Amino acid sequence: MILQRSHFMTWMQARSLALTHPLCLWDDGDAGAPYFIKAADTPARPLLWLEAAEGDEDHPHLLGNKLAEAVHRTANVQLFGYGMPWTYGIEVLRGCLDRLGPWVFALSGAQHAPQLARALLTLHDQQTVTILHATSPLPPATLYRTVTALTSTDLAVQPAELDHWMPDFPGGPEARQRLLRDTGGQMRPLLLQLAQALKLPPPLEPAPEGLRFLSGEAPQVEPDRLLDALIQRQRWTEALPLAARLHPHRVPELLTVAGPHFHERGLHHHLHALLSALPSSINDDPEILRWLYSAALRTGHARSVLPRVTAHLSRHEAPELRALHAGTTLRLADRHRETQRAAAAAHTPLTLYYHGLSTAEQNPTDALPILRAAVECAETEGTPTDVVRNVQALAATYTQTGQYVNALHWTVYALRQYDHSRMGDWQRRLAVLNEWAYTSLLSGRLEQLTGVLSEAETQLASGAPQVYSLFQTTLADHALVSGNPLRALRACEAARQHQPRNHQGWHSAQLVRVLTELDQPERALSVAEEAFVLTQHEARSYTRWSTLALGMARAYRDPVQAVPLLQDAMDAFEQPLKADTLVRAAAHLAFAHLQLGQVEQASGVMQRVAPLTAELGPSGRLLLGGPAGLFEKVWALLVPAQTLNLNLLGRSEVVWADQHLRLQPRHLEMLVLLSLSPEGLGGDRFASLLYRDEGVARSSLKAGISRLRQMVPVASQPYRLLVPVQADYLDVMALLQAGRVAEALRRYAGPLLPDSDAPGIAEYRELLHESLRQAVLSHRDPTLLNELAVKLDDDLEVWECALARLDASDPRRARAASRVRQLRVAYA
């Protein structure tokens, strides 16, 4: 004998769906409200169901995660991700109802989330249904509208209903009536007694995640088997607590996958409490400390964990823990040393990420290969979260070096990886989206930008104001280049509110730019002076921004006082390099010089940053400069610079500014190495390419660069040429890469600086020589082979190939045969 489910479900649907008003189920545990909720799930109107627990009201992000999971379970789409408050999710759902609805929204445990319950009631209309389930009636403040309420009495099974479901009840009508009388018609005890009478396992009850046993009725399962089953199903939020309670030694292993799961879903408080309670025999494990410290940083408990972390690091290497500790706690000098140590001990996505970030703070050019390696490591060994995080850091560093197009492409890749992997860290996506928007503005690639920012602004402003503040400055930039400075001003002022004192300089620089667009120079000066005073005793990384803001503001009213401020700002943003801000400082310094009639000085300033402006679009120039009419002459100073000509194959000829320069061999080597690295070279890398003796490398490098700079424009940090370069060795390599072998051979006049033993020169000289040689040998043209043989003179293989390809009547054959005989004797 079984319960006829079709009749049961039809009855439930009739009770729950024939409604004009939202349905409220007041059930303290036995009346079977979950069955009524599940019965509301139909193909035409799918059920979107979540359950609040005690304490959830204080954690809107946890409720937001539950809402996100409910949407994904029901619609198999990720309309929004984890890490966002439930208010954001409600607004997204509200905007999607017409396209993806209607739905049935159900909230169990509504007494634990009254604000969410009230918000769900606003979604109930003629198509969409809202069901609230609580242990007792909710207060009027929550139930602001008329509802249909069913109490445990209303939900009780009636005799006629049970007769209809089970006409062949065991024991006949009397037994059926006795069952109904004993249970009071309450669904849970009724099903339990029925299962006992039929000698069936305890019944299962519907729940948001699926079926579950009734409270206290779950069969006893061997804990080890249960843990293995949870791991196999990747139910980490259940597996990790069980392992912590029964098998703490398994926690470190589980954290490699469970840690990212908890982190992505915003369960930092849960993870912190779980790992803090582990027994002392296991809590010194580096993997446990790494995730405990990560959770503590997110929950404001870092101080309580820090002594354990530092004590562990004093005794153990623990590369990932060391990288996390250094990257989030230590000062710059110590941070770089420790992250470098961690990355040297273990190349992981996390250690390379923090090593790259700390390197970028000192020299972003040197950081690029580290962060590229971090991305590759994440793609092969890490999680999707690792990939997106590391790509975002790489893109930001490209922006820092002025390579805005590269940054733009990398952010697009990061967004694609995020969406493909269905990640849930929505705030991470927002940060990447912000980087994409900013580089789009700088590079002038504005397609689709307006629509994306508008959609993000609407959703974030209404659903997540604390996250929305991250976007305010980019929204201001977009409004400015879109010709709406008043809107830009509102966004700037909103972003500046409630910011700590040491951040006032950064915000004031942007605010000054907007106020000058509105022709309010006096107000701009007042804002800048306030920020300058407030940040004077802060670290250089903070004061440089207020110095820039004050210099920008004074450039319009008092250019004499603006010049030293902007010169100081240029130096501060050139080392370490922050390309976009350096260009902003330079543009305003050039503007001040022009105000004073100092055209030559203005031109020199703009030529100094010319390489960093190559990828700026019109919107980028408007953003980093000032009002277009006032700054037209500034940007006009970026005329094509004179070319530095280097002819160093088989000779030493350097021409700059129409003059032949007589340079020392070491200076020639420097020019070659700089020309081979147009993006610039960090000091350590430059020295390693130039000197074989590391003991004198850095001091000699600085002295050599200082003397070279007197003849040719060279920038520092990173070291790079500030003028276009034409070089015969670069031309030969380009011709070879283009397959134009004959032209490359004719351009090749001899080896590159043959007397140089600089490691970088020797390597490139050999590369160029061998590339040309292999290209000609593969070409097998007798004329080219003979020409290469003559140029190389003592290459037996090339002479032999030329001899083999030359016709017997060719007059060049005799010389080739003679040279082959000579070289064979010599090599024998």
C-alpha cells in the first residue's frame, strides 16, 4: 500500500496556487509546510526556494549566497554570483521576471530573515507567487500587504482527503481514522506512523537542496562513509565541518578545494570559526593557518591569528602562508623580500601572484613576466578563481606601464574565464569589469561601454551601495569623457564621502579634474589645498596624490607655484612607474610651462612621457589632461620625435639629432640592450644583461646611464629610450621574420658588436647570426648561399652548400671549391 502521490500533489497545488495574495505557512514543525511548498513547483512556474537560518539576518551576503544558489538550482543560470548582499539579488530578479519568469518564490525560516521576506512579497503579482514559511506569524512590519495565511490547523489533513489518497488503507477505515486522530492530521507524524505501519524507511521531506530526512529520523550512517560521500559529491560546506569533528588530520587536504569554495561564497565567518576550533595537534599545519589567516583578514580577526602566523613562519618556510602574510601585512621593503622568498620556495598561483604585486609596487616592468608566469601557473595548477585573480593583476600592471591595449585584452579574457567557469565571487568580477572600463576609456575603445556601465550602475546603486562605491570613480571618468561633467561631479563627490583621510589625495586629483572642466578653478584649488594639508605627514604613496592635485589646481591660477609641485609629482609617479598618472602630471606641468611662455620646457616634458602616450585615445587624453580647448597646445607638443639611428652590424655608427656620436663600447652595448627592450628594463635585469661581474654591476650601470643620458634621452625605472629607434640589426631580424631573406642578407653587414662580451649582446648576436644562417640554408638559392658564405667566410657548411648548388659553369664555383678545401684542412 502506498500513498497515491498524484492525488496528494494535486491537492497541494490546489491549496497553494489558487491564490490572489501571497501565501504564508505558519508551521512550527509538524504541519508539513515543506510539502506544500514543493507542490507549488510546476513546469510553467518553477520553484525558487531558499531557507534562512538563525543569525542570517545579520549577514546579508550569506542570504545573498543562498538566493544565488536557489536561482542556479532552478534556472540553471547565474544571474548574479556569491559575495553580494541579498538586496542586489532581489533587484536582479525583479529586472528578469518579464524575461525569465514567472516563478514561485519560497522562503523557509522567514522569521530569521524578515527583511528578505518583505522584499519577496513585493515580487508577488498575477503571475509570480510568493510563499513564506515561518514557525509563527510574522509582524505587520514584514507583512505589509494582504496575505493568505494557513496555520497548522489549516494545513492539517482532513478525513476526506486521506480517504481520497488511500482508499485501500491497511486495517480499513477505522485504522485510517485512528491514524488521523492520533496525529491530529499533522503531516510529519502522519507520514512517520504510516511508514512504521508499512515497515518502510523513514520518509523524506522536501528541502531547497533536495530531499532530507525528518528531524531525528535520519538513519545512522558510518561517519567515514558519509564523509567520503560528501567529498565525492563536492558538498564542501558539509564535508569540512564533518572532517573537522571526526578526522581533523584530513582538514588540510580538504582545504585545497574547500577553502576556495568557502571563500567564494562569502563564508569567511563560518570558516574562521571552524578552523579556530581545531585541536592544537593539527592547528599549526601551514594549510590550516593559510586559510584561517585568510578568513581572519576578511572578518576583522587578523590580530588574533597574526601571532600564530609569525611564530610558524619563524620556524617553517610555508610558502603560501608566507606570501599571504607578506602581501597583506608587511611594509613594502619587507613585503617584496618575503614574497620573493615564498615564490622561490614554491611556484604556485598564490606565491607568484603576491610576488608579482610586490614587484609591481617597485618596478611594474619587472613584474610583468612574474605575473605572466602566475597566470600560466594558475591555468595549469590552480582554480578558476586563481586564474581570474592573477589575470586581473597582470592587466592592472599593464595599465601601470602604459600598455592600455594589452590591459584591455587581458581584462576581456578574465571576464570570459569568470563567466565560463560560473564563478561566484561577484565582487571579483566587478573589480575586473572596473579595470576593463578604465582601460577602455584610456585607449578610446568605447564600444558597448555605455550600456555595460549603465546596467551595472542601476543594479549596484539599488542593491549593493557598499560595492557600488568601487565603481563611482570609473562612472565619473565615463561621464566626463561623455560630456556630462555635472554627473561626473556627483559621482566624484559620492566616491569621496566617508573615505579615510590618507585617501583624500587620490580622490581630490579626480575631483580637481572635473571642477576644471566645469570652469570652477577656485573650488578646485580649495579641494586640493585641503587634501594637501590632510595628507602631509602620510607616506609618499599617499602624499604624491595630493601634491599632484594641488599642482593641477594651481596650474590654472598660479603656474609659477604649480611647476615645482608637478615636477615633484612626475618624479613620484615615474619611480615606481604609474603611467597614466605620470602622463596626467606631465600634461599639467607642460600646461603650466606654456602659461609662463616656456615652450621649450613644455616640449621637453611631453617628450619625456611620449612613449607612454602611444596608446592613449582621444578619451584618454581628455581624461588625463584638462579641458580640450585649453590643452590642445599641450597635446600638440607630442610631435614625432627625431629618430635615433644605430648601424652596428660590422661597424659602429650612431646618429642622433643630425649628429654622429662617438660613444664608448659600453654605451653602445647599453643602446643595443635598450633598443631590444622598448618596454624598458629594470635595474637588476639590465645589469645582468650588461655585466658578467655582478659585484660591480649596479653601481657601474647607474654611472654609465648617467653619462649616456647626457647624449641620448633615457628614462629611469624602468630604463628605456625616450625616442624612436632605427637599427640595422632590428631591421635584419624583422626582414627574416617576414620571410624576406634576400633583403635581410643584403642588410647584414657583419656581426653585432663582435668585441662585446656583454651577456645580452652575445646572446642576441648569436641569435641574429644563426637566424640568418638557417634562413639562407633553408632557402637553398645558390646566389644567396654564395653571398652568405662570403660574408661569414669561415663557415664550412655554408661553403659546401653553396658549392653543391652552384652550376659547373658558374665562375663563383672555383672560389667556393677552393674555400671548401682550405676549411676542411683547417678543421681537420
